[in-house]
Amino acid sequence: MKLVTPVVLALALAAPLALAKDKKKTVPEILNTARFVYVAAEDGDIMNPRLFPEDREAIADVQDEVKDWNKYAVTLNQHEAELMMVVRKGRLVGAQAHGGVGIGTGPELGAGYPGSRSPADPNSRSGGVSTEIGGRAEAGPVEDLLRVYAVNPDGSRGGLLWTGAMQDGLSAPQVLLVKQLKQQVEKAYPPQTASQPAKKP
């Protein structure tokens, strides 16, 4: 009976260690092995004229912070990326209006826009004028959001790998959400340091 107690005690102490070894890392390995990242907002990339200005600024700030991290190379082509970072600046309600007028020499100008004449329209005429007036409103969380997705081989957005939310977390110069991601990746996969050459006696 006396021998049973130490054995049970040893097993009880060893169990948590075994579980810790078998426990999977909370940070997916692709966040360590990937080399190319594409940064965009939910509504599109930095070149999209309909982006909210604060989202466009967040894309640029995240790109700069990723370059400073020096782990990933930023690509402007989603099809070249292994990871996609999607940003959204916090706002309770956002509103945006857009409009434009175009004057051209052919009936094709402005085709497809509200108020434009179709080339198939018998009343269409050369030198048409096209107009576009619109707006949109958006409501959402007040915190800044950063989501990291895998990119599928065909270039489409894949599964969600990491997400973070923080007040002003996408604001320069700190861009704290990228720093938070960096901290978690480097904790799960410590950077390999170059071994120092042995000193000669």
C-alpha cells in the first residue's frame, strides 16, 4: 500500500506535463512560415476609391508596421500572398457620399452608371454625359479590428487564422494590433538566432 501512493503521486505530477507537450500551439504554423502578406480592408485594397479614409490610412500604417517587423514581405497582389490582413478602423457609424460627372466623345462613356444612356438606347448620342451619385452608411464596433486569413492557392481568401480588437490598435505610430500579433507569433515560434562561432583558444 505504501508503494501505491508514490506511484499515484508521480502519475498525477506527470500528467500535466504530458498534456502540455501534446497541446497544440494556439498560433497556426503558417503565421510563422509564410513570407508574403497582402493588406486590405473589408471593402477592398488601398486603391479602392470607395474606402473609408480611415481604413485606407489603416492599410498604409499596417503595411509600414509589417515592413518594420521584417518577417513578411508586403505584396500588392492578393494572388501572390500566403496571408491576408484585413483591417477595419473602429467607428460606431460611418457615412460616405460619392459622386461624379463624366463627359466623353462616345456612347460607351458612362455605360452602366445610374442616369447614363446605354449604347443600345436609340436616344443615345455621341458626346454623352454620365453621372453617378450615391452614398453608404455603416455601423460596427468602436474598436479597431485586425484579422489575418490564409490565402487559398487560387488567390481567394481562406480560413481565419488570427483576430485582434483594440481601441486605436491600428493607429500609427504604434499600430499595437500588429505588435500584438508579432508578440504571439514570436512567443509560439521563437526567432532562430545565428550561432556564434567558437572562439579560438
